[in-house]
Amino acid sequence: MSLSPGYGETPIAGEESDSLTPRIRAALGETITKAAVYDLEQAVQADVAIELVNLDKGRYISLLREYDQHRDARELASFIAVKPFGN
């Protein structure tokens, strides 16, 4: 099933719209389309991929193995950087 040419121009509504933070709404403008949200998601994915490639893989694997033993995610969570969206 293919999408019609104007599909990305469809404004988001309902649950999709409600899930956006005020900061993201402001960044995307007044009429937020599916294409705009998709483009933003792709940009975020590209940034995250670069960070993961530069990760200390040896330490990460070690932390994953430790997590498998005790299921305490605190050390693993502190190793993986978390930052507010848009910073």
C-alpha cells in the first residue's frame, strides 16, 4: 500500500498532537504536519546514532553483563547520557 503524495502535509491531531511538548510545538510552528514530525524524529535519531558510535563499548558491555546479573539499572543509566530534548 503506497501513500498519497500529500500524506506528509497532513496536520497531526489528537494523541499525536497532545504528546508534543510546548518547546517542540514552538520549534515546529503553528501548523504541525506529519512530515515535520518525521523530519524531527530523523534528526534526533541521527544525533543519537553518532553518540552511540562514540560510546565506550567495552564499559557498556560490562555494564550490560552486570545488569543481567542483578537487574539494577542505576549504573547503566548513569553511563548512558540522558539530556532534555532540544539541548
